[in-house]
Amino acid sequence: MDPITAAALAALAGSLGSEAGRQAWQGLTALVRRPFGWAAAQGPEGNGTPQVSSGELEAAALAGDPADPMRAQALATALGVRAALDGEFRALLDEWWQRAQAGSPGGDVHNSISGGTQNGPVLQGRDFSNLTFDMTRGEAAPDS
């Protein structure tokens, strides 16, 4: 299983405004609410008390503040530890992660222009940066 990075979790928590982001987050929160594989997660006395975090509190904290890298790291750590101790959880987490990556925006781009004549440059694509447009119209200003 590829480790789920804190940056990926923060990006996912920050995408809760989109339908795909909400669905992926709901899948993760449902997964962390599942009971532990008790054999690996019981305390030294075998009293049934998990000795590691389920990830539920960390997920709730990150959803409340997706920009906080410490919250994202706490969730990534909780998921990693739980996956290391619980084989069933690890398999389910890997399955969820594969679906989340497949559903994340990052591949196809769908552009649409409507509404008549456009009065300016129109760019279609994805991930633009450092663009500058000279939007002056008419005659150039006289030199002073």
C-alpha cells in the first residue's frame, strides 16, 4: 500500500465543497469508524481497549481546519499505525485510497465558453501559472 501523505489528506479535506471530495471524505470517515481488528489493537492486558487511535478524532479535527498541516499529519500517522496493526483495515484503506485517487480531479479537463462574444483572451486548459496579459486598448499613452 502506498502511504497516504498528510498533503493528500489536507487536499482531500480542503475539497469538501465538491461532490467528489464529500464522497471520498465520507468513505474515509466511515472506514475509521469501523471497529478495530481486536487481535492487533488490544491492550497488553487484553481488556479490549484499543491502544492506538482509530483516526476518527484526527479526521474530525482536519475537517474542521483543512489548512492545518499538523492535523493532516496526525491523521496520516493514525491511519498508518492502524493499517500496520490491522490487516483488514489496511486492505480497506488501500481500496478506499485507490478509489479516492481515481476520483480526484487531475486528469480530464472540460472547458466551456458560452454567452456570446468574449471581450478578452480566453484560455482553455488546466494548471496555469505566471500568466500576464497586456489589456491596454486604444492609442498608447504619449511619452512624457
